[in-house]
Amino acid sequence: MGAVATCELDECYANSATCTDAAQTCTDPDHMMVGDWECHCPVLDIHAVAEAADCTPPPESECSLSAIAAVCDAAHQACHDPDWHAKGDWLCECVSPATGTPGEQGVAECALDECNPDCDAAHCAGTTCEGGQHCEDPTPVPGSTGDWSCVCENPSVGTAVAARAMCVLDECTRTCNHCANNGTGNVCAASGQACQDGDTRVQAAGDWQCHCIAPATGDATGHAAVCVLNECDLYNATCDGLLCTDANTSPASEDDWSCTCHLPTVGTDVMKKPACVLDECVSESVYTICHDAQQTCVDPDTAAESTGNWECHCPTGAQLGLQEAAVCTLDECVDACPSCATKLGVNKCEAAGQTCEDPTHDPAKTND
């Protein structure tokens, strides 16, 4: 702390292309100096400072012979004559970053895997595919460069040649711990629902949804939805203005909807419009008028459109009152009642050869 830093500069970072374009290797012998970087020939002990070297073999080398040099050049390899004074010892050697066994008086067996981390040429993958992707080189030979690909790691999918891939993860179609199918089958499909992943980016995990199939409604994120099928949404027109009710809105429960009449009318029918009934005697105010007079309320026409025709009926006799209590009479000689002369169709007076008379015809006065 409190001291001047010691800075270093590897000039090959900026200048390596000059060397690699000439199939040479860049070195910087002193990171404290500038302008001293070197290009080295792949086989010969020849280099140049701050420029590509001239790697032409000397005249005494067998590699200077065009016929021999052509053998190695055609295979993108370097010719090497280890002993200029000996004959027949020339070799074809792989040119960096390719590697392989030198060929004695012939072509070497070279490989160039552009995905190899040690491959430092400009056309190699380097670190491009790191982080959720891996590199594949379909033809790892020196004559085929720039054909490597970044391939997305499972469960994501995606491939790009000589570039980083755009990875896609559709959690509805792929299998993973956070997918709709975690290895035991698709959760949505098992419930008869549709799966949708609105954001298929790899980083958007767990956002898939189950959607109910129409006409059912409902959706849920990360699990099966609770679907609702209200059949009244489909058949409300059948009720024609009446109240439609679906007793069970589960999609598995069908044909249980019904139409119900609006109060004061009554009536319910399943899967069709009911005949609505209006019994005016059900009204408390109407019922009370007849009940307080110890009479029976009767609505002779209960059609919904038929109103104002309720009647109070006397307990005996044929008297009735329209929309009011009836004025009742009781002729104990003619009518049937506990105190009447007629029992089981037989009049006691007549059976005794006598004439029966009821002087009052008053229901309140019996046995007179």
C-alpha cells in the first residue's frame, strides 16, 4: 500500500494475429519493454521482431526442394529437415495450433480441434461457449476451420456456428426439475390441460402455466389449474331470462345446470325452461285474510300471468270470496259437518219420517 504499482504488458495480446495469420507463434520476451514481440517459425529456428518471420528453408535443406515442400504444403503442414547434411530425413510436421505425429517423408497425421482450450488461433472457440454451452468441432482437422459450434446444454436447446448460441428452454416440452415434466410426465397434460411457457429464456425458470381447455376456464403457474366450467355461460339463453344455476362447475360434472323462475313465481327444471307457477295463496297477506276467517285460500289458476283471482273458501258449503273472506252459511240439515243431521249420506230426520229445519244457517250456531 502507498507504493507505485509494477505494470507489465504482453504485446502478443494486441499483435498475435500478425504471427498466427502466417502460421507462426507470438512471444514477448520482456513484458517490461515495448516493440520486442517476436513471430517464431513453427519448425525452423527462425524468428522476426515485431513482424512475421520469413520461414523459407535454407538452400541446403531438403525442404527447399519444391517437390518435397509441396507435399507438406498441400496438407497445410510445415516441412522440417532436422539434418541439412543428411538425405531422406525430412518430415512434415503439424502447424500450431494443430497437433499430431510428424510424417517421415510424408504427410503427418494432424488434428485441429478448435474447441480445445489450448487452441489459441483467432479461428478457435476459446472461451466463447463457456457458461451453459459446450463446444463441438465436427471436422477436427487443420484444413477445416471456423466450423465449430456452441451447443446449449440440456435441457435448453440451440446451436450456433462459430458463435455463442441463443439458448431456448421451453419448460412445457423439455424435461427438468423445474419443467412441467420433471420426469414423471407432463403435469398439464395429465390433467387434460394445455401447457404454455410464455418466456423461454433459460433464466426465466418456473414460469410455465397450465391452461384449462375451452369452454372451461382457469390457469395456474407451476402446477395444474383448477378448471371451472359454468354451463350457464353456454346455455343461459335456454333459460330465456330466468335464473340459470350450475350446481357443480367442475368440467367433469356436466348436464347439471337448471333454470329457476324469479320470485314470486316458483318452478325449476334441469336443462330446460320450467313452467313458472304463481300461487297467490303463498303470499302471507293473502293467506292471512282467509286463515283469520277460518277459511281456505285457493288460487284456481296458478299461471304466472294470471293474478288477482285467489279465493277464500268456506269450510262447508259452496260459498267463496274473490280476493276477500267469504260470507259463509251452514245449513245443518243439508250440509255435511260433525253437527249436521246428515251422516254417511243418511239424514236422521228423514230416516225418522220427519222434516229437518235449521232456523239460523249460522256456522257459529250448531246443533240448532
